[in-house]
Amino acid sequence: MLGGGLLPGTLTVVYGATGIGKTHLGLTFADHGRVADGARGVVLDMNGRGDSQQHDEYAARLFEWDLQPWRHTVTPMSEPFPSDEDMRAFYSNALPWVGRTRDFQVPTPDGGFEFDWSWKATYNHALYTVKPFLYFHFAAGTRRLVVDGVEPMDSPADSIQFFVFDELYRRIVHRDAETLGMEICLPVWKYKDFIESHRYDHAAITTLLLVTTEETRLEDLLARKVATGDIGATANTIIVMGSERAGSRLARMLCVVKHRGSAMSDEIVEYRIGANGLDLG
């Protein structure tokens, strides 16, 4: 359907209601990195609801993958290197905020808004975990990032999750590897050899963003307008996953809406979720 798959270095956004199979798709993409890239992809879960999206259960059942959470934190001037056990952790949920951006801001004297200082401090502390999570895995060969847990929002421009993702994507994922390494491994002179020997091409990292929608029917998703602030407006590829009535049953359907850079199919395909994950047969 994608004329050869997702293109390296691009952003793909998958839209669909909760329970439609987005997480299955994301984990399949991440696991396939073993074959395509020599290393599995990493999973960043932005779900702040506190309930499990079953990433670990799906990974264990589908791929015999022990999806452990990343706990390694690197504060300025601390020992940066993760242990071998840390490097076996391909999952992080260190960015748990949901809701409107305004919920995390305070008014300014000029009538505007700015982020509350206590939230900024908490967010920056979370980056001490997320930045090394991404950097050290990218340096070790990972070339795939799956971002899950993005909640529905009437206006994407008001979503704290879209704000955080945009910051993450621009300032960490597609940051020059040497510069990012120098920000994490301090003092630089002490870790210069490691930084220089673990350069990677950030333009080769492919990101899959899974966005939950209020719409459940495929037709409604296909008719969905791209709102201001919607990441999908700049994505290379858009995939929608929805349901439609098929006789006496409800069928799951998938369609590629946009795919820049190579051929794509305009076919709407039915899929099922079984013991082996998504089945497009």
C-alpha cells in the first residue's frame, strides 16, 4: 500500500479511535527494525491517563519482546552512560501530560500567557530521562521511533501533547547527533571520544505518531479536516484506521490518505486483529 514502505527520516501520522489497532501497528513497525535496521525501534508513550495501553503485553505475545521501561536519567554533569540493562529498555512514559496548553500556562501582565515555571521545571526534568533514552538508542543503531498515547483534542493547536511532540521532534529527534551528545555527556572534553564515535544521521530516523480520534468510522476519518496546529498537515504520510458496518459485523478498515515520495495505493483494505497482530489478508 505504501509502494515500498515508510521512507527513512519521515514522519507518519496514524489516526484512529481507541481500540482500533494503532498500538499493534506501532509495535509491529518498531519490532521490524530488527530486520530492517539491525535494532528495534523505541516507544514513547504520552498517555497521561494512568491506564495501561498494553504495550508490554502485546510486545511479549506478538514478538517475544520484553518491553521494559527506561529509567536512566542524566542530569547535568552526572555519569551519562546507561548500563547494558538500561539499553534493553525500549519504552518510556516520562511525558505524561494531557489537556490544553492553556492548562499549563499562567497569564502575563501584557495580557498573554506563558508556561508556569513549576511546569517548565518538571518538563525539563523529564527531558533528563527522554533525551538520553532517544540519544543512546539512536547512537546504538535504532532508527525508528513510535509515539503513542496522543489523546483527542478539538483544536490540535491547543493540545499540550502536540506542543510537546513538536518540541521533541525538532529539538531532539532531528537534532544533530554530535550537538545532542554534547548536551547530555558533560563535561564534553571527558566524553569527546564517545560522542565522535557514536555519530548517527538524524535524517534517517523514521517517526510514527499514533493519534487517537473521536471519530470511529472510516468515512468520518476520511472526511476529517486538517485543523490548525495538526501535525498531520506537515507529515509525509497519513494513515487512517476506522470501522465500517459489513453486513452483520463491524469491520476494521485501513487507508493511506497521503504518502509523499513514492507510489501508494488508494485502496481501502480490511484488516483483523488476531493472535499475530494485524492481518491485512
